Amino acid sequence: MGAQEPDEARAAAAEAGSVEAQEPAISEEEVSALLEPSSGEAVRPYEFPVERTRHTELPMLELIAKTFAERASVSLTALLGREAQLHFESLQTVRQPDLLAALPVPVSLPVVRLKPLPGLGVMRLDPPALLAMLDGFYGGSGQPSPDAQAAVAPAAQRFLGLLVRSLAPDLAAAWAPVSPLELELVKQEQNPRLLALGEPKDALLVVRFAVEFGSPLGRLEWLLPDAMLAPVREALAAEAGAKTAPSAPKHEPWAPRIARSLQGAQLELRAVLSEVEISLGRLVRLAPGDIIPIEAPNEVTLLVGDVALWRGRFGVSQGHNALKIIPGDSTR
């Protein structure tokens, strides 16, 4: 029995080897596919920085954006003399070359420095929103100009600079829970191809706001290079409830304030008892003592200026001429 065991082992090994020889680990087709040079068209580059920042990774940045929108709405309303609204829309990370290539030329791009953060950023405003605000600022109806070139005219450029600087305190207040921030307007670029926002392959974080000035007009956007946020990324990634950004200053609606002011306004009432038509010739011949016949009216209209408010009956009360308002009879 012991002499036969090695022979049986050698037979089993030979049988296993024959099976392996019959069934190779990979087929000839797979070997050929591995050895064949790969085509360049099948290779797609993957840009890791583009996926680096996600909306859910920076909850504090969303809170900052919402606080800025609230405060900026108040500042824009004060600057333009009529109600303007800014609403936070979204956070998105995009490839810098793709975004800059999609912008029209020429375009108004205020380049800003957010001290002490490194690098430069951009605050971009859609031309229709810029032109509508410019029109409203100078007392117009707030309608955007149909001429797209008007957005890069000198007057529009000066107003855009004023707009950016007027929003600087709101931006600083919104960022206060994360970092002291000072906005500096570096220049206003009209050719997006000349912008230098870090390395060309760096990702851009786009913070979008909807602009309303009587009607929806477009977007205001922050364009922030990913590298700019590196020093404060840990703070931006903190839970939004851990730090509270300062809220927008409270302002009362205009309607109640106007209503209270009107309660004390002084008005001059007048009532026309009768009207008579005469010719100009008779008018110039009138002399003291002449009588112009009139009929006593049944009802008299009470007016403020030229606006008729009530109807009443003429009479005397406590020795004074008076007008008794007819209940339920209003001309309003």
C-alpha cells in the first residue's frame, strides 16, 4: 500500500497538469487585447480638482451666502431708491477653462481681492441686471437696455464699481463668523481670457444669486478659485449651526410707516356750493352790487384738491355753515 501512494500522487498531478494545459487562465483573445496598443481616443483625462469641492462639504459657505443675500438686498434697496432683492441659488464647482470660455466678449468682470485670503476672485453680474439697476439708479423705470454693448460703456463700468464697493460691508459681515474679510476692487476686466485666477486647471467655486429689481433680471455670481478657500476650508466645513452669521439689519416695511405718517398729514377740504357759467363779456361788465343768480344745491361734493371724497347736505350747525355727510355715500 505504501509503495502505491507515490504513484497515485504522480498520476493525480499529471492529470491536474493536463487539465490546466487544456484550460488556460486567460484566452488568446484576452492576451491579444492586452498586448494591442491602446487607442488615444479611448483615454479620457480625469480632472481631480473639479470634484474637490462639493456643496455638502462646505455648509458654512452656504450660510454665508444666504446672509450676504439678505444684507445685500437692504443695501441695494437703499442705493437704488426702490426695492431690490438678492436670493441665494446654488453652490457649484466648475472647471475654470470651461467657465471662462463660455463668457461673452466683452463682459464686465470686477476682479476683487478678499484680504487676507490668497489670490483673486471675481464678482460677475449679468448685463441685463446691471443695465436695469443703472437705469433705476438714475431715476428710470428700471428697464434693461437692449444694447448689450451698453454694459461695458464707461457709465456702466463706474456704476458697477460703485455697486461692488457698496456691497463690501455686507460681504465682510457675512464672512465674519469664519474670517475677517476686506474686499478690494483690483480692476474691471472686459476679456475673460486675460483673467488669472490661479492655475489654469484649478477649479472655480461658483456661488450664484438671483437678482430681482421689479422682475427677475439674471444672476450675481462669486467666482472663487478653490485654492483661495484653502486657509478657511476647515472652518467652512464646520456645521452651520456651530456658528451663526450676523443677520441682515431689520427694516420695517414701507407701507405701515407711510400709513402712520399720513395719519398726521394736514389736508384742505373744500365744498363747491354752486357753479355758474357766464360769458367773458358779462364778466368784465360786472360791478359791485350786481347779482348772479344761483340755485341752492340739494347735495354738495366734498373735495380734497380736485379729488371728490364725499357727498353731503349744506346747512348750519352751532351758528356755522356746515356740511352734513350723507351716510354710505362716498365717491371713492
